[in-house]
Amino acid sequence: IGAGTTVSPQSHLIGPLRIGDKNRIGTGCVFGSEPQHTAYAGQPAWVIESTPKTPQIAADSGYSKRISWLAKDNLVSVKVDFYDATGALLKTVENRQLKLVDARLNKFQPMDVQVKNHQTGHSTHLKMERFEANTEVAESYFAASYLEKEE
């Protein structure tokens, strides 16, 4: 990845990402000119530190910065550290067991997600046994009447 390269790791979560001098990502964050090269869990990764573009975005998100480890081979965030408004580490998200769910678009889904809140000690572990992408979903599932019905 170099200046002017566009990557979209989990773009539904963090928006499009452009690497270059003081580029921005869709969530209103700013990051430095080049990512650091490192490894995470034995795989080559880039480390990107991002900060909110404005104080309002920081207030709305509750985060003062985010440090993301992107796997070099698929550009998925394998680890993300979130920092609170005071700059203290708040939580860490680790995405494991990455499964290719759309070969045509090179999209991956973490099948094992671990989230730890370092300030409260609470953690959440989400393990998926099955995941299907690009499946048909009936429009009726998104109607207010369907979403409001109790079972």
C-alpha cells in the first residue's frame, strides 16, 4: 500500500480508506502518510493510527483514536484498539478465523470475534459456525410491521 492506494477493509464498519498524506476515511478520521509494517498473530500486517477529524466526531464516537492492524493479504482489520476521550485504551476487537465469503469481490468475514473492554473488564466473544454472503432476503423483513412484531 502506498500513497494514493484505496483499500476498503470492512467498509461497512469504517468506510473507505485512502493511504496518503493526511488522508481521511469515511468515518471522519485522519491518519498519517504511511502505515507501519509489522505482523499480527504471525501474519504480515499494516498498522494504521487514525484520529477523529473534528472534536464533534470525537464526541459523537467517544473515541480519541483508533489503532488498526490490517492483514496485508486481504486488508481485513484483524485487531483494532479504541482509545477513550482521555487517550486511555478503552477496548480491543480481535477478528480471527477469517473466511472468504465472496471470492469474486474478495470479501472476508471473521468467524471468531473477541471484544474486550479494558476499563470495565467485560468481554464479548462471538463465534460463528456458519456464514453465507449474497443471499436473497425478502423485502418484507425490513417493513416496520415485521420488525415490530413480537413472537
